[in-house]
Amino acid sequence: MTAVTNATTHPSPVALRIADVNAALYPTRVTHLHRSPVSHYAEHRSYSWFVDVDDLPRLPVWLRPFARFEAADHLHGAPHETLRQRVESVLAANGMRLPGGRITAMLMPRVLGRAFNPLSLFWCHDAAGVLRCVVAEVQTIGGERHAHLLPAADDAPVAVTSISSNAPFTGDDGYFLVRVPEPGETLDLTVSQHRANQAAMVATWRGNRRPATVGQIIRLQFSAPLAPLVAEISMRFQAVMLRMLGAPEPARRRLGPTHSPAAWPANNRSLAPS
């Protein structure tokens, strides 16, 4: 009996689940295929966390350098604002309110002081648990952040005529198809840019769900070390390769945080259940 009691009281730290957190990990394969004006393909390994913005992971002190979640790394707002408040500000700016609704997110944490999120997604539910819209935030290699409001579309792609892409040398012309279903056992996202009804660029994020355990977090530091830095380096390397292949450099855009127009206007709707 004593041996059983000790095993229960002192679990292995590697097998210990992050307590009281509704979170999951998705080791991902990220791909970018450019077809126009030049052809180029690149991919890298990474990972994303799937979290509830009201219940962000609380890691052991010694593990926090490898996964810190800071509201300042996403969207825009005052320094003291929470991640929920920043998401709700995007909704309010587009005439939408979802009081009491759950907001889940796919994002990359700050690792060893480095933060870079090429694509962050926030799935916004009403108080009854129904998915109503998605906030998609793109961070460019130039340091800009752009938030776009998308309708809930399950697994169907959404056409977006005005969006800022983090993929180098894509420009902002044409239109985008964005398919961002809320992940379950698998994560399967696609963002593609189209010109003249042909795909000029296709980016994908794919992976399988893993439990958010200490052991999984440690393993990811070996299989995808310094993930934010690697993601940024990958984007910059693609820019260099596309330039060498002859892609025309897009017009230089203003650096620093900016607000982009919403992809889907909510038209002053409150989606709280009656």
C-alpha cells in the first residue's frame, strides 16, 4: 500500500500532464508551394499549441522558457490587456459581440525569448458553444501584424479579397482561399492565393494531436528546436530563393503593427443566445 501511495504522490515529472489546462500540441509539417511568377517549394517542421485563451497553460518554472504565452505577442492592445480582450477588440471593431463565448486558439508560444507567429487562429464561439467566426492573424517577416475576421465555415474554404500574406513575394493582388477548420484529432489548414483563377501560392499546416504533457514539450525541443526562430528563418530563406529565381520584389510596405480591414464584416451583430 505504501508503494502505491508514493507512486501516486510523486509522479514522474516527464509523464506529468500540465495540470488544469485544456490544451493540446500539434507537431506540424508546414509547406509553401509557389507556382507564379516563379516555381519554388519549401517546408519545415514546427508545432502549434491549441489552447483556451481563458485557460492558458501554466508550465513548471523550469519549462517556461520553452513555452511562454504572452498577449503582447498577438493582435494589438494596451500592455495590460489579456488575449481574450485583444480578440474581443477585433470583434468589436467589426461590429460583433460574443459575450460569454469560448475562444480557442492555435498559436506558437514564445521560446527562449523569441516570438514569431506566421499564422495564429482564434475560433470564437457564442455562449451556447456554437462557432460563429474566426480571427486569423498573420505576422509578416517585416514585423507587421494583420488581423482578419472570417465567417465560421467548418471545413469549407472562405474566399478573401483583401488579406496580407506572410509568404514572401506573394503580393496582395488576386484573392485568397482560407480553410481553417477548428482542429480535432488532426490539424489541416490551407491558405492559397489565386490569380486568374489559378493558384499562385499554396501554404499548408498539417499535424496530429498530442497531449500537452511535459514529456511532449521536451520532445518537441529536439524535433523542432527554436520553432519561432526557425519559422522566421524559413520565411526569409524563401524570400532570398524567390528573388534569386527572378520573382519581382513587391512594393515595400510600412513596418510596424497595422490593422487590416476585415475579410468579413459582421454588421453590428450580437450573437449571444436569447
